[in-house]
Amino acid sequence: MPLDQERNLPLWAHLDELRGRLIRSLIAVAAGVALAFWKLHWILEQVILAPLRPEFITFQLLCRIGACIEQFPSLRLQATAPAEQFLKALVLALSIGLILAFPYIVWQVWQFIKPGLYRHEQRALRGIVFYISGLFFLGVLFGYFVLVPLMMRFFMSFQLTAQVENIWRIGDVIGLIAQTVLATGLAFQLPVLLWGLSWAGLVTAAGLAQGRRYAIVAAVILGGVLTPSPDVLSQVILAMPLWGLYEVSVLIVRLSERRRKPWLPLSGIR
């Protein structure tokens, strides 16, 4: 269908198309959930609980740079409610399903809004699905391999007194790891967010560059908050990617401003 005809479809047609894309997205998530349930035991043992063990790759790499953890605290897991393990298995499977289906969901959203854009806007957004998905998976990996093990290591080693033993609920562990990984995946959308704000005329590369000092301070503070550990190394490890995201955002906005023709408004002639 030509672009003009797609833009002039009645409201019910747009709603029907939106319903279809939502259904397809839900089917993709359901497929990911089914796959997660199929390998649920392996995922729990080899993925979810792996950052709680001293042989996890992050701790091995820390040893190679001289930050080896000599004594790894012991930890016991338990379930305190009849349905806790089943319900948290659903949460885990749903989280994995969302992660696996994320690129397809973004593609469905893009296909829905694409007909409403002018051709120069479509060209400017070419590859947006790839960029959003890539940043999301980069954030997921960062959360899982960096944030989760350092955070869990601190909580495992913190004790008010030696008489108190760490016995965690398995549901809390699964929930915290799933929330952290999904949150970092979404946080890594900062370059895309700032690029979109620049196209809307709300931010500029010059303004972002002037706020660099505040961004660095915010990255250091967030590095200390997200990893409540007195270890300076862990705070720096977290602060550097956060600052790097901001610098990438500044570069993307600057390149976008250079490529954008000043005489072509966002709602100009196709």
C-alpha cells in the first residue's frame, strides 16, 4: 500500500493493525517463556545462581587484575511459601521471554509507526531496531556480568554480626537478578533517548557537552549507589560505562546535527 494511503487509514484500521502486532509480540514472548521453561533447571543452576559462586567468570577476571576475593562467604537458599518456587519460576521464564523477544517487539513497534513518518524521517531512523536491540542486549550483559555479581558479592559478605547467617529466599534472588538485568538493559537506551530528544529540538550536543562535568559526577554517584561496596574498583567499573554512555550520546547527537539539513524541518516535504 502506498505511503499516503497508509497515513490516511481510518482509526479502526490503525487499531486493528495495532492489535495484530500486539498479538504477534505476545506470541513471541510466549515462545521465549516456553523455551525458558524447557531449560528452566539449567537456567537456574548455570545462569541465575552462577554469579553467587566464586568460579564465576567476573570473579576470575578480578583475580587476574589483582582484586581476587580470598574468602567467598557461604550462602543458603530456601523457599518460605508453598507457591514461591513456582511463582518465581514464572517470573524467571517471563523475564527471559521478554529478553529473547525484545528485538521482535521493537521491530513490530517500528513497523507500526513507520507508515506515519515522512520519507526523510524513515531514512534518519534506518537501523533503529538494530541499535535499540544492540544497546538493550549490551545493557543486559553488563547487568549480568558486572552489576549482579558485584552487588551479590557485597550482600553476601555484609553481616551485622557473625551470629547471623545469610539464608536468602530463592524468590528474592530471582526477582532481584531479573529486575537488575532488565533495568540495565533499558538504562542503556540513553543514547537513543537523547538522540530522539535532539531531533525534537529539546537537547543539543553543545548543551550535553557543557553538562559533561555533571554527568561524570552523576556516573560516580550512581556507581557507588548501585554497588554499595567500599571497594573503589567496583565503583569505577560501574561508573565508567555510565559515563561512556553519556559520551556516546553526545557524539551521536553531534553527528546527527551535522547530517541534518537546516532547511529541512521534521515535518517537511517528503
